[in-house]
Amino acid sequence: MNLFSGLEKFGLKSVSSMQVFEEEQKDKKEEEKAKQEIVHTEEEFLFDKKMVCGVCDSEFKTKRVKNGRVRMLKSDPDLRPRFQFIDTLKYGVTSCPVCGYTALNRNFEHLAPVQEKLIREQISSQFRPTMQYDSATIPYDMAIDRYKLSLLNAIVKKGKASEKSYICLNLAWLLREKASTMPEGTPGEKAAKAECLKEGETFYEQAYEGFMKAISQEMYPMCGMEQSTVDYLLAYMAFHFKKYDVSAKFLTSVATSPSASRRAKDMALDLRNEIRVILAKQKK
């Protein structure tokens, strides 16, 4: 049917085959195609922040995540966060490239005079400036080195158990992630990947033991985590190490906590059911 019949009298003779919505549909498809072709890079979600070191007073720049731009996709069962296009964990510490003072971002500017003295004497006096940024982003190897340096600083300055545990937890997560990117086509590559996973497991155990110590010594929140979050984290870590009785105790705490979120309680219930299935199989 010619929708434009009757317009011939105006001299418009070539409009009979025209479709009302054809161009709009075509434009929409082209827009969708253009959106699909956009390739996001990690660098897009970073900015340089100026910092002043509390130990040596040097001014330097550090990579930070544009929190308003990143979108969280999910978290792993042990609460390891996953963001679209970027692994934000790599940017969780600030490190002075001059004297070696390194700490979690939230703790970097909070340093007591006695802690400054300890770091200056035990770290800065031996530190060689080799950790300058060579690229627009931080690779996993550098991120792991920076977290290890922050752990050493935390030990030297006599930081809280929760701080050291949280650093160990992040190291475990980063080492796992690094291992997932490693090739394993040769015996040497397989051995290197296994060693990386083993190191990650060691830090995971250190994190578990440290948090168990912290809950008996410190007040909440710990490293930004409320009690129900720490309880669930410890429940999962105990589950990981097959300490099912310990895990069940913490899961009960989450389930009965008036401040725990619905999501946290659902995760606790799922984990408790998983433990029941494992224990039932062991009895057979």
C-alpha cells in the first residue's frame, strides 16, 4: 500500500516506496553497534592524586580509582570485590617512591610521630627508590610488591592486627588473580603458577589468623567493615580451611545480627547449607 497516495498532485512522484520507520530503525542499529565497538581501558578509571609523605615530606603522585565511574559487578563468596573493566584492588595502597613508606589508602595520612620514627629508622634508611610508575596502570606484580611493602610498614610501625590482616587478605586475592592470568603450557609455567597459588594461600591463612586475633582485641568497624561483615568473612575463611564448627558459629552470629543486611543473611544461609551437605556426606 502506498501510504503517500494523493501527493502526486504536488509533483512528489518518487515517495511511494518510502517507509515511515526504516531510517529510525537503521539509526538505532548503528547507535547500538557504535556502543558495542567502544573498548574501555583501565586507564579511563584512574587519576593522579598528589600526596605528601608523612615520613620524608616528599610530594609525589599516586594512582587512584575514580570511584564515581566504576561499576561493581559482584563479589566473590569471600567478599572479594569485582568491578567492570578494572581490578580496583591493585590501587588500594599508597607508596612513597622516595622513602618507602607505604600503607593502605585509608591509613596513609594517619601516622603517629613514634611510627614515623620507626619507619624512618627501619625502612627509609635502607630503601632504594625503584618503584616509580613506568606505565599508566599498575600491573599485578607491582601491586603485589606494593602490598608487601605496606605489610612490612604495618609490622614496623606496630599497626593493628586488623590492618595487617586486611593487607594479607588483599595479597591473597591479588596472587590468585595473578595466577589466573599465568600460562601453564610447560612444566616450568605450571610450577610457577602453583607457587603463586601457594603463596596466596599462605597470605590467606595469615589473614584468617590475624582477624581471629583482631576480633578479641579491637573495636568495630575494622578496616571499614562492620561486625556482621567480619563475621561472615571469618565464617567463609574458616569454611575454606575446613574448620566447619568455627564457620557455623560465625554464621549463626550473622543470621541473628539485627544490623546484618538481608544479602549477608542470605549468603550466611547458603554457606550454612553447604556445610550441612558436606557434613552429611562425611557421615556416610
